[in-house]
Amino acid sequence: MSTMSAERASDEAHAIPLGELDISKAERFKDDTIWPYFERLRKEDPVHYCKDSLFGPYWSVTRYRDIMAVDTNHKVFSSEAGGITIVDRRVEDRNPMFIAMDPPKHDEQRKTVSPIVAPANLANLEGLIRKRVCAILDSLPKNETFNWVDKVSIELTTQMLATLFDFPFEDRRLLTYWSDVATTVPQAGQEIDTWEKRGAILGECLAYFTRLWNERINAEPGSDLISMLAHSPSTRNMAPREFLGNLILLIVGGNDTTRNSISGGVWFMNQNPGEMRKLRDNQALVPSAVSEIIRYQTPLAHMRRNALVDTTIGDKKIKAGDKVIMWYISGNRDDEVIENASSFVIDRKNPRQHLAFGFGIHRCVGNRLAELQLKILWEEMLNRRLDVKVVGEPERVASNFVHGYSALPVRIAA
Amino acid sequence: MPTVNFIEFGGHEHRIEVPAGTSVMRAAVDNRVPGIDGDCGGECACATCHVYVDQAWLPKTGERTATEEELLGFASGTEPNSRLACQIRMTDALDGLLVRMPEGQH
């Protein structure tokens, strides 16, 4: 599939008959040409039925308010019936995890995990995060081109995850690896070419964590995630399948999302030097900038639901069993709710009001931890007057779910 | 105009005038009172406007809605006097309302 220029994309987005518009194509996410398609849908067919695609038929919800209405209506729109990504999986390939459960099971499991990222515990983590950030930033090469994604985005979030799990630090890159495998849709010609292969690798992940579980269940309850899961009444008798599922949830949820916001922030500041200047001149804008970075990146482009009964979204009739995709990435560009939504503005009004973490009972449980990591990173970059220049085109991930970067070539002047 | 007294976790007080009909969350956010976020903009969809209503005032604010109850179940440090500030609409009868903010919003 050849790279399409932004201009050609815009032409095609407006020329293509609506009935043929399939926004789920991964290539468009890789080429970053999704924007005119979503713009057209928001304007002309905000609740859009695509009758055939690589993922079968599906509804796209593209406006902020409609997305909010679906996200908060968990009684009608289930996370359990078909899972939470556009891909349909055989039951045997699905790992049970609370993001893909409905109440009451969802509630019990989420409440077990939630305390580790509650405000009091975050205060305890701040010192350690800052130490790790400083060590990484101080180790970066000067006057030399390197990949920010690898040396900072992945490294920082992986270290954070290892800390949360009290995972053996020297093996931490396994967490990145397993996270990437978990979000990979198997394709011929790739390293992960079958669901079975994917399953086998994730089986190794389960084995490793089961070892840690067995160590910690016999020890005093600790404040790491594994210990919490092993000791809490609602999770200590989890079947291995469910344990793996929740582990994957926490690894993925805490890993490539934050990773891609770290990369995105550097890219956006480079593309918008006026905003970088604002931040340099006023460090108090860091929290606001962090929210804007997360909105602008929207690290998870969509979340999926299944309608449990016949219903309506906007003026469209949805049938029981229909697949419904909430395109957070589109809702976060909705001018009807967010002023000048297609611009990166770090001091906008209500910067925290965006869809990147979702809303309702499934709202990202780690959202404050993500913000904390980003806040500390930008504070320490400002403290060092680090001028990170992007020196080449970013390489994006070919995924309609994970919205992120595999490479961001940068250079820091000495 | 009726006023609300917001007390930060650390004890710092803010006395804010809130017109009748405005939610307590909206008043806090618009007046930059620290400790209340209101990420969802008042749609009862996030629980980041969690407050503790002073016992003397609690009955006057009314009952939690079903959705509010559900979301408070996920908030940190929920107590019997917890409410979501976006679900408390200001009235003259609430003049002097006293609320305390939690350690942090989640």
C-alpha cells in the first residue's frame, strides 16, 4: 500500500461515496491521513454504518456527544459481549479482563486494582518517577540523532510498569514485548503470523507472572499490583486465563498509551513552536499542556461496544448485536464541543475535557498516573532547557486501535 | 448571591459566589478552585468532582442519583457524605454550603 499524501487523502475523503467509506483501514492510521475522513463523517454522517470491512459490518460514532452517550450507557452497550476492540476474536483467543466485562464482575475487579493508582499512592510514586526520568534524560546522547520512542518513551513507561508490578527490573523489556504482542493482530509475513503463535507467547507471559504470583501469595501483602491481585478476595481465586487477561490489560493500558503520549508531545511541540515557547515562558502550564498532549494524540483511537438491545444513537437505529465503534480520536476533534479542536493549544479553556480516557464506569483507571509521568517528564525537560529537535518524519504504527509511533528521530544540541 | 465554602484537603478555604441554578462543580472550575476537576464537564461520567458535604448540609443537597451512586463506588475514599459536585445545583436554600475536597481526584 503506497503512502498517500494529505492532499490526496482529503480529495478521496470527500469524493468517495458514503456507502463505501470504511474508516477502519490501518494504512490510513499509518499514513496519518484519517483526519479528512473523520471530518466528513462528523459533518455528513456522524453515526455511520459500514456494511462491510476487514472486521465485518460496524457502526462508527464520530461526534463527542454521541460517543459520551454510548460510553456512559453500559446497560445497552456492552463491553463483554464482543470485547472492546473492532477485531472479532474467537472465544478461545479472548483473555477475560475487566475492561471487557460488564457489571457486576467488572466492578469487583476494577475496585481491586484501582487503589494502586489512587491519589495517595501516586504521591508515593512521584519521587521514584522523577528519579527515573532524571536518569533517562541525563543519559541521552547530545549532537547525535536517536529514536526518542525507544530511548525515552518506551524506556520510561516500561520502568514505570516494572515498578508497579515489582517486576524484575533487568527483565522489564519483556513487558514491552508482551504488550506489543497482545495488541498485534496476527498477519502472514509478520513475526506474529497466527493467533496460536500470539497465544503461545502470551502463555510465556502468564508463566512468568504465575511464578511471581506464587512467590507473593505466600508473603505478606505488598503494595505492588501482583500482591494486590493475589491477596484481594475478589481476585485471589482468579482462573489463570483471567489472571493473564487482567495482566495484559494493565501492561497494555499502562504501556503503549503513555508511551505514545510521550512521543506525541515532542512531535506536537516541534510542529507548534509557539506552544513550546508558551510553555518555556510559563512552567505553570505543564499540567494543561499534558492534558492537551493526551487529547491531541488520543493514544487509543477507538473503543468498541456491542448493542444488547435495539436502540438509537443520534437519528440512527441500531440493532441488537450490532458492533458500535466509539472513535475517541474523532470525538477529540469535534469543534462543536472543543473550540478550535484541530489545533494544538496548550492553554486552552477546559483542557481536561476530552475523550482520550473515555467516560463512565470504564474510564481509564490509570489516567492520573499517565498524567503524572508526563508532567514530571516535561518539568524535568524544562528544568534542563532540553531542546529536543525532531529531525525526520515520525513513523506511525499501522493500527486503528493503538494510535502511536514506532520511531521519532530527534537530536539534542549540547 | 448564595455562596459556597470550599475547603481544600490542606485546609485552605475559598468562599465563592454561585448563582442559583449553577452546579457546585461548575462554580469551582470556573473560579479555579483547586481540588475539583470536572473532567467530563458535568455529565456525571467521571467522578472527578468528588466532594465531602458537611454533615449539617448533606440532607439539604438531596439524594444521590443512581448514576452518581455508581460512579462514587469507583472514587477514592468515598464516605457516606460524598457527593459529585456536578449533581448539586445551587439554590438560595444552600447559601453557605460547606464542602471539603478529597486528597485528590481520580
